[in-house]
Amino acid sequence: MLWLIALVLVLQALFHWTLEPAIRWFTPLFELKLLPLLLGLLGIWLLAGRTDSDRAH
């Protein structure tokens, strides 16, 4: 039983140590911290579209 507890603790520590960089990189994505920037870029892209006077007849 002690071996099982030790194995679980070692595996948890190993997964935490290896996955911590990925967690740090993807946390802002999952928390939608970049959402205002993405919506602003989308708005600029939509406003910069062609108008009827820009089209060639």
C-alpha cells in the first residue's frame, strides 16, 4: 500500500513538472484574456472591407 501511495505521488509530481509550461502558456487562452484584442482585430478587419465604389465594373 505504501508503494502505491509513493507511486501516485511520484506520478503527480512528474505530470505537474512536465505539464506546468503548457499550463502557463494556455491559461490566458482558456481564460479568454485575449478576447478583447481578437474582437478589436476582427472589427478592424470588417471595417477595412471593400465598399461598392472600390469594385471594378
